[in-house]
Amino acid sequence: MVEALRKLASRRVEGLEDLSDAEIVDLCKKELPNDLTAYRELLRRYEGLVLNTCAKVIGSRDDAEEVAQDALIQVFHKIHQFEGRSQFKTWLYKIVHNYCRNRLSKIIRKREGSEAYQEQTVQLTPEHDTYQQDEELSEIVREVIGKLKDVDREIIVMKFISGLTIQEIADVLEIGLSAAKMRLYRALDVFKETYMKTTGGGDLPLT
């Protein structure tokens, strides 16, 4: 199913590439479920973000692919609920991120022992081309991020891995812009402290 989604997302639809996300969503509302043309364009634009987000939250590549498939199905069924109060990217990320978090507890229970779980959570960037992983994100950075508390790791992943803006982060977390900035600053301070303890010093990779 995941491979089928990738093939579906890879097909460019002539005439839709220049339309905004909002215009594409409007077409989806009119066409789905009978016509997948517009939805295929949304997949092409955001399949990478969905896979990347699931990989960072879930940790395990195999589990992330399964969750990404189910998350995209959730988006398919809920797209008629999009009211345009935020950017489509923000709405999409929120659905996928929340779905990943809900599935994570079930996945953890299925993993064999706490050591196996710890190993998976530290591996924040699976070795897979479709995740468009950042080549500059070194093993030590992944290790440091894996040591952070959930609240700090979550916002670090949003900003520096998923590439969300501060406003998009605020929308996803349903908090004010100032609160989002303060939470990010605190997370960066924790990251810096953890990084220094882990490496013994050196230039910080996140700016």
C-alpha cells in the first residue's frame, strides 16, 4: 500500500501544479471519493513531510511506513473538514502528528522490552531516501535529541527536522505565538546543555 501511495504521489498532474493548496483542497472536496486527481497532487506535495514526520515521531522505519499509510487515509477521510482557518500544511501536520502520537503508545507495547524501545527512539532519522533526511544531522545530534524529554524533542523536531515556522508550530500546538517561541527557546537551551554534556563542547549544530 505504501509503495502504491508513492507511485500515486510521484505522478505530476498537468494543470494543477500552479494552483494553491487551498484551491487543490477545494477540488478534492468536489471530486472525492470518485476522482483522485486533485488528491494525488496533494500527495505529491506532502508525502515527504508525512513520511518524515512519522519517522521522527515513531522511530522505527517499518512502523513509520505503516503509520504514514494510515495517517494519509485519515487525511483522505477528513479533508472535507478543512475550513481554511490555517494553512493546509499546518492542518495536515497536526493530523499526522497527533495520529502518530496516538499510535506510538500501542507500538511501544508491542516492542520487546525497554531496551529495544530505547534503541528505536534514539534512531530519529531512518536510513531511507523517501524521508529526505538531512545529511548534516549527525549521529551525535540524533543521540542528543533522543535524550530530550518529549515536550522538548517534539518542538525541536517540528522546527529543525519537519521545517515548520514558529507560527505553524503555534497552530499545531494550539498555543500563542509568544508561547511557542518561549517553548522553542527553552528546548534549545536544554538541547545545548545536553549536547555539551554528551560531546564535551563544540559548535552547536542547531541555530
